[in-house]
Amino acid sequence: MAVLPIKLFKPQAALALLLLPFIFSLGAARHAWGQQVLAERTIAAYNDRDQSVYVTGTLAKPPEVRDTYMNLRIDVSAVDVGNGDIPVDGTLLVRLTNDYDLAYGDPVRVRGRLETPAEDEEFSYREYLLRQGIHSILLTSNITLLPRGEQRSPFWAFLYRLRASLYKEVNTLFPQPEAALLNGILLGIESDIPDDIQQAFKDTGTAHIVAISGFNIAIIAALFVTLFSRLFGKNLGAALAILGIIFYTLLVGASASVVRAAFMGSLALVARQFGRRSLALNALFVTALLMSLWNPFVLWDIGFQLSFAATLGLVLYAQPWQEAVKGFLLRFLPKDTVDAVIGPFSDYFLLTFAAQLTTLPITIYHFGRLSLVSFIANPFVLPAQPPIMILGGLAAIAGKLHHPLGQVLAWFTWPFPAYSIRAIEFFAGFEGGVYTVGEFGLLTMLLLYAILFGLTLFWSRLAAFRPLINISLLTVLLGIASVNLWRTAANGPDGRLHVTFLDVGSAETILIKTPDGRFVLINGGPSPSKLLNQIGREIPPFRRKLDALIIAAPQENQVAALPRILDQYPPMAAFWAGNRQTSYSARTLDEWLTKNAVPITEPGPGDLLDLGQGAVLRVFSVSPRGAVLGVEWGNFKVILPIGVRHDTFEELENGTRLGPATALLLAESGYSPSNPPDWLRNIQPGMYILSVAAGDFDGRPSPDLLKTLEDANILRTDLMGWITLSTDGQQVWVSVERK
């Protein structure tokens, strides 16, 4: 099982044992010096005071944009506690709850209370941020952009602009959630990946696919070496490949795992040029040594630990296992057949198992979970990753040069991330696929590693690496065409009206697909990533527009997602019911629509929107809070009281003119005063739709409303995911995401 034969009494080994105490002393001194440097920074001296302070500094990195907030990393230059600016040093993490257009190097000033990051028995957020040089956190909703002075670093400014530009291009070329996955794999930007998809990757042990590490760097290195060697010769090509690896590492953020992988990849290329086999084990430990000298806290970084352990597993076990399997197969199969299958089998089964074997104790120690399905999921998903990186990267670059060319390449790329997501979700649905481990302490983890590496010392065989065999180009092209045609047909017009209640949390968001294949979105909910994920699955992958956007309630939780998604799905027209100044997101949305010359219509009671073939969207009532709408076609009628207020029910005679209905959306996520008994009784719906978040913060739906409807047919997004009502005007079909 091991790689290297070890003679326990070599002179070199004895010398190494003698030097160990000295090396450990140096390590302890370096760690202590790092802590001393951090302690001397004074920003933390203003933490946890009972007063707000003004902090001045510059953005050390571009904002990390999340669904409902953005994180800003600020290099602090001054603090004002009421007596003028005091020069200080250190790094501050600001959580900003409103959207601002900020960039790397912007000078800013924020006001708020400085706090020490929290910690408890299970996790220390303080230590986690301290390893990144962050000493304080501050929560605020406002920030002041100061006059820009001298550019901090033109090189980093260029890298961040390039990364942002490629990120935007990927979002333009690809639908969601595939665009979010591509941005995670290619650029290290994972913030757009919805929580449920991220959890699916974790549950199936495939999260390493999204986190840029050795696997991604290996693909990049192979691509650069092949390309540059053919263009500039072997030696210059290798040098340019190393520069390309360094550039990519900096572009994606240079996290600990990426730096480790880049350093090892570069060492491997250097050894190859000198005609020597790369001493991977030595390279791995040299890389860890240099990284810990630069930042002693990296050893406590979970990403670094997992990356180091995975690489160690590949170095120790991959080739010996490949040789063993090859020898076994040669007993039963011809040599040509074995040579043909051993490469892919090793790449997608043995390498995966080798990496998982050495990361397993760390994973259980930190997360207390064991993914039993990971050994099955990885071999099914890994083959799609090289095409994702290569074709996806080419599509993004080509799109920046000439958008139509990028769109053609995106057409070839899309099936691979789409397959990856669907496969991961399929395996994540296996019952019992994740096992929760009980007590698993540090000593238990170290004992497991001692047993594993002790057994490893007894075996030492190396085998030549077998490259992945090429698959027929024709098969690939036919497969790509089939997947694209299938997806386009599945999401194309089918002569039916589809009303889908999206699972976006405690908000009412509806996507209507008309009989002739047009798409109308009503509201957007609070989460951009959830909204993009769901409409990206419903709208054909390269149909990047909405035929109409309807604002039926302008409250913050109803429209907060929209300003962030409309660049990817711009509407051809907008219909706005309610006060445009009601919320921050409503004002931002109104500005976006005006800036992009989207025609806005303010509907009134009785207005109709033609959905085709006799189907209509009817406006029953309009108030400053929004509108009550209805979707009708033949015998089908769905009532959508999205923007109700107390006098709406009186205006509509408690629903006596609206019923009977096929379905009724429960207003305000099942808030009892917004769903009076007379209203429910008069509309006489065949079913109720409840759009609410699991564990709603406000305790919705109201218990008394559920008591009133205890015998009714209620379809809930928190339990069933998205809910689609489909009709041909006569019959109704109901489909849900989860049974």
C-alpha cells in the first residue's frame, strides 16, 4: 500500500529524528511570533465597547456578495471614538445589509459597534477569522464611499476586475444553477450556489469538486503544458505553464488548498523538465513547510488539512492500488482490454477512494458526519469535471472576445454542469446516505492515522500513471446534442398552462409558463440564489429573458431577489402594482427597470394580461400594498392574493365574486389575519397553496389558520418544494419537487 520503501535505521533517518526537537522548537517560535504580531495590532482594542465608532479604511478585497448581505474586508487606517481619528492597524470584517457598488481599493468609512467574533465549544469563529488576519467584526446597513486616492495595487485591481468580468460573462452565457456551479469551479466564487445544492455536495462527499484544489490545478496544468509546449517548445512551454498556474492561483483567490496544489504542480513540471520523476511526497511536505513558514495559522485551516490529506492519499496509494488491480485483471482479461480500462477505473474509482481514505478521519473529526454514498457518487460525477473546466473556461474567455462565439461554446458546455448537479441531487436523495458519528475526539483521529500509516510502511510499489483514455468525439457530440435537445424540448411550449409556486422561503413567487412557451414571473422572494436556481431549471437553458415581470407586492421580502437576477433574466415588460418606494429593494428595482428602458405599466382592477389561447391573468384589486390576481383558463382558476390589506376583502366582497376556484394561495405565508374564514369559505378552492419557509422566523403559518383548514388539501412549499399546477383548460395536473 505504501509508496516508498523505508529502512528504519538509515543514517538520514537517524539524523532526521535528532533534528525533530529543533524543528518543533522553530515551529513553536514561528507560531508565537505570529501571535505577537497580531496582538500588537490595535483595532481589537476597540472591540466590545458600549458605543459606536467610526472606522476608516480601504477595501482589501472585492465585496463577497451573499443573498441578503455583503461581507467587506477592510484594512483599517483610523478609528474615531468621538475625539477625532486615531491611527490604527488591522483588518475589519464588515457585514453590510444593503447593496452598494463597491470595488477593491475603495476608501470607505463605516459606523457601528466593533465586536470580537463569537466562539463556543463546537466552533471558534474568532480563531477562524484570526487565521485570516481579521480581528473585529461590525454590522451596519450604511457605508460612506470616500474620495478615491492613489490606486492601491494596479495588478490586484486588474485581477479582481478580470475575475468579476468573467463571473458576469458566465452568468450571461449559462442558466442557473449551472452558472453558479461553473463560477465556483472556475473562479472560486461559490456565493451563488443555493444552500440545498451546497448541502447535496456535502452529503455526497463531492464538495471538493466546487472547492478549487489539486484536481482543478491538475487539469489547468495539463492544459497549459500541452498548449504552450506545442506553441513555444518544451522548455519555454513548461515555464509559461508554471506562470499560467501562478496567474490562475492568484485569480481565484489563492486560498491555502489552491496554493498548495499550485506549488506542487509547479514542482512536478520542474522535475519533469529535468528528466526526473517528481518526488511527490517530498514536494508535498516542502509545500506545507513553506506555507506554514509564511503563515503558521494555515495548519489550523480545515481546507488546508483536507487538501494536504487528500494529496497524501493519492501519493501513497493511487499507483500501488492501480498496479494491484491491473495484475488481478490480467488473470482474466487480455492485456489490451486491461490497458484500455485501467486508466479510467483508476482515475475515477481508485484515486477517489485513495483521497477519501486519508481525509476520512479529518472529515469525521471536524464535521461529525460520514457520507456513505460518496464512494458511489464520485465516480459518476468526476468524469464530467475536465470538460466543465476546459469548455467552461473557453466559453467565458471567448464570450468576452465575441459573445456569439462564447454562446456556441456554452451550448457544448452546459450538459456537463447540468449532469453534475442532477447526479449529485440524485445521490443526495439516498436514504441513510449520511451517517452522523458520535464522540470522535482528536486522540481518536490521531490513532486512526497511526494505524493507517503504520500499515502503509509494509508495502512499497510504484506504478506508471495511466492517462485517461479518449472517448470518441462523435459520441461526445451526439451526447451533448441529445442533452440540449432534450432539455429544450422539456422546457418548451406544450400547449398547457403551468403555474409554478417557487420554493423561495416566506414569500409568494410564481412563475407562469404560457401554452405557447412564454414566461411570466410574479415577485421574486428574498433570496437571489434560490430564485435563480429555480427559474434556471424551468426556463430553457439559453432563453435568457422573461416575457413579463409582475410586481404584485413591493415589500422587501417579496422583491429583494429581483435587482440581482434581472441582468441574467431581463424582462421585456414590467407591471407594477403598489408603492414603488415601499422598500429599499423596490426602489433599487425601479431604478434598474428605468435605467434599462423596460416599459412599466401600472395595472388597475379589471385589467387583463393575455397569456395566449384564451388563458389570462386578471387583476381583481390594486392597493399601495400590491394586487390580488387570478390566473384563468377555461375551468381552471387560481386566486393569488399577494398584495392584500385589511380593506381588500371588503372591496372584493370577501371573495363571493371570485369563487369557486381550482386553488387559492394563502396570503402572507399563512398569516391568519390575511386569510379570514369568510374569504376562504366563499372562494371554495379545491386546494390551498402555502408558500412558506421551513421554520419561519415569524411562526407562520398561523396555528389557528391550520386548525381552520385541518381537513383541507394544503400543498406547502416548505414540505414539498416547488409546486406546479398544469392545465389544458379542462383538466388539472399537480406536480411537486418532493413527495
